[in-house]
Amino acid sequence: MIALLVTILLLLLAACALFLLAGRRGDGDSTADRDQLNQAFYHQRMRELEEDEGQGVVAERTEMVRELQETLLLDIPEAPSPVTRQVSRWVLLPGVVILLLVSLGLYSQTGGLQQVLGWQQVKNELPALRAQVMDPQARPLSMEQLARLALGIRSELQTAPDNLENWKMLGRLGMVLNNPDMASQAFRHALQLAPGDFDARLSYAEVQSRSNDPQDNREALMMLEAMAARNPENIQVLGLLAFNAYNQQNYAQATATWQKMLSLLPASDPRVVMIQRSIQQADSASGKEKSHLALTVSLSPEVEKMLPVNGVLYISVTDGISQVPVAVKKIPLSHFPLSLTLDDSNAMMPDRLLSSQHQVQVRVRISRDGSVTRSPGDWYGMSEITPFAGQQQLAVEINRQ
């Protein structure tokens, strides 16, 4: 920050100095210079003629003097030479003030001064935010504070890129802030510094397992299988392995992994109920349950003209009474009309399956920035509440904003 201010000051001083020098420079022209040179040449030639005459070299001095005078008269400027005046420094002072005001005004509007000051404030707040997030007794940080903490850690990593704990904390913040790219890059840096760090490897595998890119899912699967081979009874590893298999629609492997987790956990463990529901959901997704909802999504002409480049389509199914969805699906924008199918594999919670509903209502929303939360200006469409008997086909047009 100090270096930036010093640079700005030096540039302003240099600009003011150039302005003053340009303003005080004389405004004489080449005409005056030519007149002085002609006169000097004339007097020099007259002295040479006198010397030549004294030595007896020149015999026709009068004729030569007349020729010199004629030459001098022919080269006299038609207009008198302008008088050069020096400009007072006080006359240039308003110009210097205007230069400073315009320069500082433009920088304040386009130079990112507010961002620089905000970044400096975040750096100053970093120790307090770090202490608060590490203290289990302290008040939890808000999402804005977590974002500021992430910015502060990233700034600190610019000067200390080998700080393993900072990379791991930045990765966890990326997961909380729903920024998978930041989380993935941070944990990847952590693994480069410490390839054997179990927490960093497990966290990186979790981020890759939750990615929408199948290649990331396969990378996570390879890592988790290797970790499970070395830690066959680690519940965290097994849980992520089952989650990864389920996301890749490998329901048999997911069910087998969850069954193994049940054999390792005591019956009183609260995770047992959730695992049992996950197994039921996997069985339903594998085809043991035939309930499904066929959906066709179309766009109104107005929406077709305003599709965002990086938009995401969110589809949610409710029972028409509660706002909590019984099934959700997230897909990137593609061609329309779009046809897809939802079933129990898209359930939000294992105890509220699509197959158990007697009526459904579908809401389809285009998120311009990919955020799961609704934002003003998002386009959406909604179906009527429709009876559901296990198999149903609905059409929804996105036409509201």
C-alpha cells in the first residue's frame, strides 16, 4: 500500500514539473534567430575585409561592402520579431491544481482505490477472523466474514505459498462458500506440499466427488479406493466412497459400501438410520422402484432471447403443500425443449421419496450465476398441482420472471 502511494505521488510530481517547464519555456521564433545570425555574419565579414585590405589582398573593398549590405537587406524579416516574455509561475498554478484534481478524480473512479482499501482492511482483520473461526466457543462467522477471511488467506499465501495449514483452511472455506474451484485448487496445492496428508487428501476427494465433471468423480474414486485399501475401517473414507459410487450411478457398489459401514457402526449410532435410508434410495434408483416423473421443459420466446451464457437449470418437485422439495435436479443449460425423467434417485431426503407422493408440483428455474438461491430477475416456470400415481408426464414452460 505504501509503495502504491509513493508511486502515485512521484507520478503526480513528474507531471506537474513537466507542466511548469512547458509553460515557462520562451516562445521566440526562428525569424529572430536568423536576423541575429545575419548581423553577426555581416560584422564578421567586415572585419575580414579590413584585415585583407590592410594586407593588400583586397583592391575593391567598396564594391564588396556594397554587396554585403545588399545581401543583409534582402534577408531582413518582413515582420518584426516578437518579444519573448517569461510567464509567471503563479499564472501556471491554477493549471497545476486542475491537473492534480483531474488525475486524482479519474483514479478514484477507475483506479480501483476502494478495492485496494478494502483489501488492505481485510489483511488487517485477518488475525481476528482467523482466531474467531478457530475458537469453537466464539460466534460463528457470517458468509460475508468467511469470504473476507478467504480473501485474507489468499493474500497471505502470495507471500508465504508454502503454508500448508493456510491452503487447507482456504480449501475448507471454498467448500463452505460453495466455491468448488477455489476448494479444489487449494487442496491440490496442499497435496503438492504434503502428499501424505490424510485430511487434505480426504477433503480433496470430497470436493472432486461433488463435482459435476465425471472426470473429477473418477479421480476421486481412485483416491478413495486407495485410501480404503490402507484404512478399510475408516468411516469417513467409506462414506465418501459410497457417495461417489452413488453419484456415478454405481448403486450396487454404493449399497455394498453402506452395508459395510453398518457392520462397523454400533446399532445406537445416529448415522445408522441415515445409512439405511441411503440404501433404500439406492435400491429405488437401481430400478427396484419404477415410479418416475417424465418432464418436458420449454421456453417462451422472450426467454429464448435472454438465456445467460453460464446459466444453470434447477428443477424441483414438491407435493404442492410444503415448499421443501421431494426431488431436485441441477443441469447446465442446453437445447430446448428439454426432456428428462425424475425418480427417487433425485430425492432430497431418503425419508421423502417421489414414489410416496400422491400429488406433485414442478418448478423450473434458470439461475444466471449458478446459485442455488433464487435471485431477482431469474426466469422460471411452474406446473399446476397434479395427481401422481407413480408415473406421470408433465410439461412446464419457463415464462415468468
